[in-house]
Amino acid sequence: MRRIKTTDEELKHSLRFARSFLSVIGAWPEPIASPLLSTILDWFIIVFSYVIIMLVIVPGVLHITIREKIPKNQLKLLVPHLNAVSQVLKYTILLCRTNEFRKVLEEIRDDWFNAMESNRAIFRAKAKIGQNMVLIVAIVMYTSGICYRTLPLSKGRIVLPDNTTTRLLPCPSYFVFFNEQLTPYYEIIYVLQYLNGFLVYTILCGSVGAFALLSLHICSLLTILMNKMMELTDQSDVSEDAIQRKILDIVEYQAKIKRFMNDIEKITQYLCFVEIVVGTCSFCTSGYCLITEWEHSNATVIAIYLAFQALNGFAIFTMCYIGQLVIDESNNVRLTSITLNWYRFPMRKARSLIPVIIISSYPIKLTAGKVVDVSLNTFVDVMKAAVGYLNVLREAI
């Protein structure tokens, strides 16, 4: 009983960051038999989140298309909305894949409870890596987000050339039926945009947390598989029955990893695709705006666009780095399989290692929409593409 309690506590500790962020936005999959009140509360949070985010994106797009006529200024105003659109898409993906996410979490729970202490230590070590990365992402996102959303308050009222005054908003907006500069409309809109920022950054941290949780569990399974292979050749009992049981266990574990990989790809491939595509556009656009403002020596605006650059680049890098960890573990498994001391076994059982080697030779890796691999090489390619598109923007606008 004590072991079950301890394992359950360790599992909850490994899930704490992903669960905390996703629960805030109602995207954490609750058990099917959860209370009705809990289900209603989740739906209320989901609807509320969509309404708040749309109340910023729609007026912002109207301001860009109706009020602002200069292409360069339209591009500058588009930058924060690209990030918001990216997070809304990832939020929708998480909600649409709730059943798949719940199934994967049940598999993770079974792995924790059925594992030996040495294997649970591997789970804890990998989970710690994911928690540290999510914590860094959260600190960077919320700190920069609070500074960006608070900056208009430090400016106060600004006197325009026609002797009228205006108050800045974090995201300039256009409302058809009222003037957003009048009290109390301005204060209400400002609070809504602040709350929108909180939701957007929470979605980003939650999606990174979910991605890290699933991906690093795959890394744990691959590490355990590699240990099983090493135990196969290091064991003292080399009888046919003992070797047969070990090889069968390894093959079943390989099949288990393949199934788990297929399950998490139903979730992660879309999250990565959105992050890479929209993140590349946002990185390119904010880079163009940064160069433009650098020419005008506007220090405050330069700092804002530098923050956008850092946020976009860091979010993409985090996902690509975690994907690279999966690839590295897969390569370690492949190298282990082809360097086994097969000569210690009877000839007939040594041949049984061939399927193990063949299966291990197929790389296990995460993809972004089955288009590109999620790896550090992809991150470098994304940065090169963003710089190339930036040069096209400079020539076109």
C-alpha cells in the first residue's frame, strides 16, 4: 500500500507542471467518470478562454485592415496576433485530441505502477528534464508578457500633432460600436487584453508541458529498452530458455514503444507543425520590424521586438531540442542492438537477435505533421528559412 501511494505521488509530481497549466485552461483530460460539475466547469473555462482571446484578435485585425493603411505599420501590428493565433490553434488541437491524450496518460500511469524501482528512477530523471524546460519557458513567457502588457501604462496619455490625446493599448484595436479611448471602455479593454495575454502564455506553457511529458516518456522507454538489451548479454545464465524469455521480452517492449509512439504522434505532430509554421512567420515578421525600428533608433520598440524574437525562437528551440533527445535515445538503442555480444549465445538463439536488430534500426522520431522531423537540424533550417523570408519582406515592402 505504501509503495502504491509513493508511486502515485511520484507520478503526480512528474505531471504537475503540464497538469497545472492545462487545468487552468480546461484542457487537461479528466477521467470519463468525472463529476458533472467538473465537466461543466471545464466547458465554462473553454468557452470563456475562446471569447477572451477572440475579443482581442478580431478587433486587432479590424484595426489593421480598416484603420491602418500603411503596409509597414500593418506588419508591425500583426506580430502579437500571429502568436495569439498560434496558441489558439494549439489549444484547439489539445481539446480535439482529449480522448487520445487521456489514453496516453493511462498508459503512462500503467508504466509507472508496473515498473521496477530502477525503471521508475529513469522516469523521474526524464520527467525532471521536462519540468526544468517547462519552468524556464514559463518564466521567460510570463516575465516578458507582463512587461509587454504593462508598457502602455508607463506611457500615459500621448498628445498627437492635432492636439488630441490618446492612450495606448497592448494590442491596438478597433471597435465599431464605441470609442475604445473613452472611460470606462478603455479600462475594460485593457483588462481584457491583459487577461488575453495570460491565457495565451498559459496555452503556450501547457502545450510545451504536454509535448515534453509525452516525448520524454518515450525517451524513458527507450532507455529501459537499451538496458534490457545490455542485460541480455551480461546475464550469467545463457541457457536457451533464459535467452528466449529475454528476447521475447525485448521484442514485446519494442512493439509497446512503437504503439505508444503512434499514439502520441496523434497529438504532437500537429502541435509541432503549428509551432514551426506560425513560429517561422512570426520570427520573420518580428525580425523585419526589428530592423525597421533599428533604423529609427527607437529603443523601447526595439526591446519589444527583441522579446518577440526571443520568445518565438525559444519556443521552437524547446520543441526541437526535446525531439532531438528522442532521436538520440533511438540512436543509442540502435547502437546497442548492433554491438550485442551475440557470440555468447547458442547459434540458434543468436539468430533470434536479427529481428531485434532490424526493429531497432528503424529510427524513432517525432515529426511536425509528418512533413519534417522535430530535431535541432530542423531548428537550424527554420532559422535559415525565417531569415530568407525576412530578406524577401525587405525587398517587397
